[in-house]
Amino acid sequence: MKQKGLSLNYTNHYNQWVGIDALNTNNPNPVGMRPVYQNRATQLNSDLITVAAVTARANADISGITGEKDASKLKASGMWGVVTGNAFSFAEENGMKDLKKQMLNATESKILKTKDENFVGICTNLNTLLTKVLTDNPSAADYYVATELSDATDEVTTFSGYLGTYAGAKADVDGAKKEFKTIWMPKMKTHISVLQGLLGGAIKNKYPAFVISFLKLKKIVNAGKRDQGMVPEMVDSVTKKPFINIATFETVNYIKVKKQKLNKSDSKGLFGLMTMRVGDWTILFKVPGYVDQKIIVSIIAKGVTKMVVEMVAVAPV
């Protein structure tokens, strides 16, 4: 079974970083307008090389190793099932209640269901027990023989080797996932936040398309989330400019048992996602000095509704 690599959300983070790096690389003029922007873009590019290696580790296909491990475990369980089945017959024939009970708890299916990390220990204990039974009861060799015990033990040793290889491979995959989340996501978020903060002024005025492309790439991450709700853009109907820190939108007829929700624009005039239940909800959009607007918005399962709301200024009296 192929191991699950980076989730869709994490993959979209990676694609976002690659996209922003490519944008910077392909646009040396706007990048070079501010040395501090250029320096940060270089840092992002350098870190991205390491992140690519981490991502490859996290997405490593260890299905082959897993298959070898599982096949060996199945084979060993089958071999032990034969031995314990014969040992059960010997215990039944000789009225050995304890041994009979132990063999009933060591059928092929029960041994196979043992957790991988416990499998070797269980089989080793069986080998010790049944070897002693053979030694103490020579007649037991008519039911099962020492070579069968030896063959089954050898297969467990083979399984142990596969288990070690699998454990190492899985640890590397899991370690890479953790490194991606705990180290690189925060670090790359800082890079992108700094770069976005430097996009105003001269860069924005001279290269608006570059800035727009950057902001679009930054939104890639939202595609990987299973959150649902809405994210509007509220702009002046004439200038088409967003409202900094003052625009708000809130639910009007939301579910009675839920609190009304309110979002406010940030220092860029942007809104975060307002998570909402599936349904048609009335949203009130407000900006001081502008006419309030009520709009019915449809929220679908696992979808984010986006819209542009043009606010009309209040006519002077």
C-alpha cells in the first residue's frame, strides 16, 4: 500500500512557494527595484532547494518495502500456523490443557493479526515453548518436527529484516512531513509575508501586474483547504480600491444557535475566510461613508464562495 505523502493542503503550500519563486526569477526588474526584496527573494530560492528535497522524502513511495514486509509476515504466519496446528493435535491427544489453550491462541490468523512490532517476540516465544515440548516429549516429533520450527523461525528473521528497512523508510517519510510542517511552513510564511509587505510603493506603481500575480499565487493555499464559507473583496465602486481596516461584512440570518459572524478588512484591504454552514445566507456589507448592502450568498459543501462587492459612497446632502 502506497504511503500517504504530503496532503493536498501542504502540496498547495509547496506549489505556492515554487510559483512565487518562479515569478521572482522571471521578473528581475521589479525584484531588483528594492535590494531588500531581492535579498529576501534570494533567501526564498535558497530555502526552496532544501524544501524540494524534504518534499521528495515526504512523498517517497515505500509500497515495495511495505509489500515485502507484509508478504514475509503472511508467509511466517502460515508456517507457524502449521506448527501450532500440529502441536494442538499433540496437546489434545495427550490431555495437555495448557498447551492446547496456548496453541488455540496461536493460530495462523491470530499470529498474522499481531502488530508488526510484536510479531517477532510472539514467534520467538512460540519457538522457545515448542522446542521445550519437543525436548521433554520425544513422541511430539510424530506431530511436528524440529526442522519445521527452524524454518518458521528463519522466516521470522527474514521478516525482522524487512521490518527494520520498513521502519527506517517510514521514519524518514514521517520525519520529512514533520520537518515540512514545523520548520519550512513557518519559515516560508515569513519570507512571503516580508515580500508582500515590500510590494507597495514603487514596485506596485511601476509593475502592477507583477504585484497582482504575486497575490494570486499567495492564494493557492486556499485551494487545498476543506474549509467552506466565503471571502469577499470590497472595493470603491468608482476607484475600485479596497478599504483598509474599515470594511466589514457580517451574517444577518445565520443559524439561530450560532453566533453572528463578523469579519473586518486588514491593512491590505483583504479579508480572511469566514467559515459557514452550507445554505443561503444574507450578508451585510458595511463601510463608513458608504451605502450598506445586503446580499444573499450561497455556501456549498467544501467550497469557498468568492465575490467582489462594489460599495457606493453616500451622496452628499
